[in-house]
Amino acid sequence: MTKYPDVEPGLKEEVPWSDSLTTYDKEHFRTYLRFLDASADNASYAEMAQVMLGIDAVQEPERAWKAARSHLDRAN
């Protein structure tokens, strides 16, 4: 059993940015929706990073924040 079973394969720590929809966006649309739902439920960046990205925010708080913020910004 994997440590973080809900992490979608192929996720990057920083979302590739573009003015238009990217292949990465299309491949990880479900994850973006999860970020938007979590944000609407007032989940912390630490929670989002751990559950959706598999990053332990206690061990790596800055990495977790940057990765979660990157995905949430792109989702928005």
C-alpha cells in the first residue's frame, strides 16, 4: 500500500504556467477540482499538500506550501 494512495500519478510540484490550457491542466483537471473543493472547505495548504500531493507539510513546510499554492492558483 502506498503512503499517499489519493495522489494522482504524474503531478509536479510546480504547475507549468501558460496563458492557455495545457496538457498538464487537462491531465490533472480532477486534482484542480479537488483543490478548489478543499479551499472552499477552508482546508489548509498543509492538508491539501499532504492529501493531494503526498507532501508532508510537517517535514517540508515550504515545499508543501509552494506546491499546494501553485496548484490552487492554477485551478483558480
